Amino acid sequence: NLEKAYQQYTDSCQHGIMWGCTRVGWFYDGGMHVKKDVVKSNQYFSFACQKGNGEACRYVGDFYSDPVEKLTWYNEGGEKSSRRGCKSAGIK
């Protein structure tokens, strides 16, 4: 149930759980249960990244077309223990 999932992730984000913030970003990025809003999505991803969620950093990097900017965010994700961030940055 997308409505219930969205509410639970929103609640967890409001209580400081950054994985919840990242998931809310996914909802806005994909337009799942909410109107697609890439600005709002990036805000959630950026907030979660700043608070230590490496996966969120990788998703921020996906917003950029400039390879240097992408790599900067992917590296930050890797530094925050995101295996996907490392993989996106070409680090194995």
C-alpha cells in the first residue's frame, strides 16, 4: 500500500531517520502516490545526504549531467558507506 508506506517514511523522516527521508525522495522522484516533483525529491535526498545517508548522496549525484559534479556526490556517498555510491564512482 503506497499511501501507508509514504506516511510511514514521512513519519520516520520527521523523527530523524534518514533512510525514511531518502525513501520520501524516491516517492517524489518517481511520482509514486504523490505528484512527481524533482525539486522536492532532491531536497529530501540532499537533506538525508547532509545527515549521513550515503545512498541519498548517490541519488543527488544522479541529478547532475556534469560528470565531475556527479562523481563528487558519488564519492561522498561512498565515504558515507554507500556501496552503490562507490560503484557509481567506479570504486570497487
